[in-house]
Amino acid sequence: MIDSHELISAYQTARRDLLAQRGPNGHWVGELSASALSTATAVSAMSIVARETADPTRRDTCRQLAARGIDWLGRCRNDDGGWGDTDRSFSNLSTTMLAEAAFHLAGAADDHADLLSGARHYIDQQGGVAGLRRRYGKDKTFAVPILTNAALAGLVPWKEVSPLPFELACMPFATLRLLRLPVVSYAVPALVAIGQARYFHRKPLNPLTRSVRRLAIDRSMAVLGRMQPASGGYLEAAPLTSFVVMSLASTGRADHEVTRGGVRFLWDSIREDGSWPIDTNLATWNTSLSINALAAASGDVGALGCLDWLLGCQHRRPHPFTEAAPGGWGWTDLSGAVPDADDTSGALLALLALRKSGPEGNHAKIGAAAADGIGWLLNLQNSDGGWPTFCRGWGALPFDRSSPDLTAHALRALHAWRALGGSVPAAGGERVETALRRGVDYLARCQRPDGSWIPLWFGNQHHRDDENPVYGTSRVVLAYRDLDLLQQDAPRRGLAFLAANACDDGGWGSCRADGETGETAGVSSVEETALAVEALLADASNPSLQPALEQGLRRLAAAVREGQHHRPAPIGFYFAKLWYHERLYPLVFTTAALGQAVRRLGNNRPPGDDATS
């Protein structure tokens, strides 16, 4: 067995380091990785606006920021000639094509000829336009924006850019799911702006289609304006906002109010080193994860002082982006967030933890917020029993479907509040029971033959299909644990999968041997190791799991001792499989896993565990 003193020391170090990351208002903000993809799209947007705007001040600022972005991109290319999404990511075709376009639009191609020669070689090796289409299949959410960016740079002809039916954005949002759009639910701004750019630069031959789209320009632009948040950044995301800005600017609307709002967002979100992140921040998500990690160890988080901030993040009006009803939470407190299943589930669990350890005077306002959140979550459940991210009923494309990790999180939140049905009526009753039963049935149906579950918003770049079965399986097992269903076959198979798929170093990642070469396919990460350990702790007395659990605990304690819990791995997916890493993930997941391990050892509150120290 691992030495208990070593385990306690590692936990206390991780907890202390996590608490040290709180901001002055008591909540966590974190830091997303710089993104070559975001930087490339922002450079392209700045360059086109600089070329098209009538405002000399905007022109100069855009040129200056584009030049800074070009300098950053020039420093972060991989040795194979391509770019990856983060500084720890493998090269990929999408980001490399966008980077190439950025250099051309910024007028920097001649000064970086050797660099772009390597990029072109990488793009050709990956199949160019045909390879890009193979990568995304029927989902045009990202393939069409990339090709639009390339066409604006003169690198591909406009005939290679599929036309998007932007006129459909004029229809009520609730009906769009019935039309099986070629883009996901949260990409309507791209549908409008890029669809209009394609129409402007290469009009359809069919006179009826041409007429319908011409008549829909103003109305769809009004939709684009209504969906734009106060920050100017759609989803608080540089890529989506940049695609909107470059598309509108290229059609003579560089000074349109929507374009100006997007430019303002890009100006505000550039970092000191000249890069842009994939999103502004994940403050709400990081705060909920941190509260729940600390509560899992000691249960006492009442002194954290971030209750009012978390309550203030709840959306209280119908959301203009997805027309979501009030009651949910998004990933950040900023105006570009959209309420979603994962963040709402995390916030509900965090509120319950704060209620349990806080003064009774807070119970009423916590209960009212929870009731709205529970109702919102129940209304989101799909007909298949699972939970999607943003919108019920959108299932035509991968990032709109129900998924095991979201479903598991929702089940945990609903079950946790169920016991308080008397004081929070929305948490009890037959509707919640039915939702829980249908959700568990969904999880059993979508388990893979090897015992794993695949998450939607997390991946592993070492995995052959970019999937992350360790994350997905760990999250689902915790739902079975909370619902006291570990005796069922599905979670037992999931735990066996985790135990059988540890790496040689005792951690978890993507570590299976390649069937052809016999070589290890990947490496372990602190995040995935902590997730797997937390899941295995759910059945810690199982003799068949103990060897893997003990090795995982040793690996995790060693990682803390060596400071590796401060080095995040790129396991996060943004929309369309855009990789990111988040500084707080290894800290949060490690604190949760080690805290529960220490609690099990002593069967009580970990020694010296004070939520504020």
C-alpha cells in the first residue's frame, strides 16, 4: 500500500495550490492555452478589416495586432512543418491551412517563404482540400469556414466552398433542428456570415436560390445582431468571432456594427505574447469543478465565499443565442456564454455542497436557484434518455448529440438534489425518477463492448480516433457510484476497463500498444490519472482493482511531488475537435482524487483540511 503520510502530503499540496489559484472575488478563472488556430483566424480577420475599413485608427490597430499574431505563429510551428492547436498539440491539417491563410492575408508570405514552404508540404501530405473534407465528413461547421478563410486568401477557388443556406437562420430557432442543418446548433453565426460571404463571392446559378438568399440578407443580419453578446464575441470564442468578422468585412461591411463588435472582442482578447486563446475563460466551469473537488474530500466548502458569484452566473432570461429558457449555467460569467448541460450540472452540485456547509440563511436562495436549474436540466433531456450540450432534439451532427459524460453529470446532479425534494420540490417527484431511470438506461446502451464510454468534449491526441475513453469511463462510473448502482454489470465492466488500461508508469492516458508495431501509442497525463483513480476509488475494496488503484495513487503522489500537477495536457475539445489545455484541470482533478483517497484511509475529514487555507 502507498504510504499514508505521502498521500496526505500530496493531497495537502494539491489542495493548497488549487486554493491559491482563486481570484480576489473568491472564485476561479483559470487560464486556457494559447491557440495557433485562434491566432491564425484572428490575424486573418484583422488583416481583412484593415484592408476594407474606412476608419484609419481601426486600420492601424488591426494591422499592428495582425503583425503581433504573425510573429507568434512564426515562433510556434512544429518541426513537421505544420501547426497544432496548442503548444503541446500535434500538427493538424485544419490549423495549418488556417495559419497559411493568415500569413498570406497579413502580407507576410514573402518574408516567411521557407516557413510557408514547409506548411504547404505538410498540407499536401495530409491531402489538402480533399483531406479536410474527409476529416469532417458531413459536418460543415468547421470545414466550410476553413475553406472560406483559404478562399479569402486566394489559396483555393470559391467553388471549393460549399454554399450555406443562411436564409434558414430567419426561421424560429426551435424549428431549425427539424431542418437538419449542415452545421451544429451553436454555429448559426457562422452559417449566416460565411453563407453570405459565399453568396457574395460566388452567387448560385439557380435564379430562385439567388433571389431567396438576396432577400434574406438583411433579415439574417438582424439575427446575427441579436445573437451577438455585449462583449462582441460569439461564444466568447476567437475562431467563431473571427470567421464572422472576416466574412462580413470581405463583403464590404468592415464597419458594420456586428463587425465592429467582433473586432472589439478580438482587440480585447489578444494576449501579451500576441496570441489568442480558444475562448476567453472557463470561470464558471472551473469554479464548480473546484468547489466539487474540495467538497469531495472534506465536504466543508462553506468558507469559500463564492456563493453569490456562482448564483449570479445563472442565466435569468431566455438566451438570444439558442433561445434556451432561464435556469441554466454556461462555462463563464462573461456575456458570450451559453447555458449548457455540463456546466448546469456542475453548478447544481457545487450549490448543494455550499448549502451543506454554509449557513441556513442561504438555503432559500440556493433552493430557488437549484429548482430553476433542475427544471432546465429536465427539459433538456433527449428522447433517447441522454443529455446533449445545448439544445434538445439536435442530433444530426456529432457535437449536438446526447453523450455519456454529459448524461452522467446530469444524473449525479439530479440524484444529489433528489433527497431535498421536500424543501426543493423540483428535485423530487416522478419526473425526476423517470429522468434518472431513462438516463441510466441510456448509459447502459451506449457502453462500448470493451466496457468504456466515450465523452463528447474531451479527447486524447495519442488515441487513434482522438477519443478519450479514460475520461468518459471515469465520469460515467462516478454516476453509477452516486446512484448506488455499482453492482450492475455496466459499471463493473467500466471499472475493469480502467484497471486493464493503465500505462506502464502507473498512470492513465492512451497507453495501449500499437497492434502493428508493438510500441506504446501514448503517454499518461496527470488529468487522466486522477480521473481514473477517482473512479477506481468507488470500488476500492475490489481485489481485482486494487493493484491498478495503488499504482495510480503512487503515480499521482509522485506527480505532485515533482510539480507535474501544474503542467496541463491538451485533453480538452472545443467545437469541431479544436484542442485546448486548461491550467486548472490537473490541479482540480488531482485534488478530488487524492482528497477522496485520504478520506477513505482515515474514514473522516483529511488532516488539516481547511477549505480556505
